[in-house]
Amino acid sequence: MTERYEQGQANLTLLAVLIGFIVAGVWIWKRLPADTQDYIVDQAIPMAAMGLALAILLFIPIRAVFRHRARSQERANMLTLFERETVQDKKLETAFALLEMNGYRVEGLESAVPALKDLFIITLQRALGDKQHRVRGMAASHLGALQDLSVVPLLVKALEDDHAYVRSCAALGLGRLRATETRERLKIVMEQDWDQTVRSRAREALERMGG
């Protein structure tokens, strides 16, 4: 309640200051000589507008460069963290976060791809049982982001997992890989799987493959 009151007071203060500036601006404008007013309208305002437009045009690419550098630095930091982590569960969490932060792309992660692949394969094969189906599923979907077609048989096998979440993630992984050789298998999943999410993921995978 106190926070809302303080925020309301701040908004009122800002509004009062803005009104004050407008009133002061009008008062000053009316007292300016006519030739000064003409100069402002004809030259000063257009020049200021051009300067503002130029500043905006420069700001956009500069901001993009800084954002790219920030992402690159964040990626480098997470890569270092992944490489140094020795606890398996934490290493897996870092691996998931690394790919998610990188937009599920391998650009910039090439040096870590073999280790990521091995980790996800081991997780998919050994994280058995009901309680670990989410970890298994995430490993399947993230495997697809590595763009390594050698994991296709493993993901096809995961389409038969008892848990719908794992099956949907396997379909997502195959879609990310654009593994066109699995079209027929995905069509069967899209038509016959009892879970709607799995069917939807299979359809999305087929759409990624253009079929």
C-alpha cells in the first residue's frame, strides 16, 4: 500500500514538473521577438530534428554492437563454467542454460559440442524412471540443437518413451535437426500418439522439414 502511495506521489510530482515546463515554455515563447521566433521555427527546430534523427540512427547499430559483445561475454563465461564444472547434475544444468542462452544454436559453442553431445546422450540413456523424465526430455530436445545427425537413431527411439514429455521433446529435437529421413516415423506419431502435445510437436517437426 505504501509503495503504491509513493508511486502515485512520484507520478503527480512528475506531472506537475511537466506542466510547469510547458507553462514556462509558453510564457518565454510569447516574450521572444518575432524574428527570433521565425528563426527557431524555420532553422533551429529542423536542425534539432535532423540531429535527433541522426543520433537515433547511430544509436541503433551502436546498441546492437554492445548487445552482441555482452552476449559473447556471457557465452564465454558460461562456457568456462561448463568446462570447469565437475558435479554431473550441475554440469547438465549449465549445459541446458548454455544452449538456451545461445538461442539453441551451436555458433560460438563449437569447442563444447562434443562434450555437450556426450553429456546429453548419457542423460537420455541413463536418466531412467518416472522421476527423471523431464531431464530425459530436455536432453532429447537439446541434442537436436547440436546439429549432429548421428543422434537421430537415439531420438527416434525416444519417440517410444513411456512419458509424453520425452516423446514430444524427441520430436522437437528431430525437427531442430531437420532429420528428413524420419518423416514417415513422425507422420505416424502425429496421427497416432494419444497425447496432443506430442502430436503437435511431430507436426511442427515435419513443418520444419518442409513436409
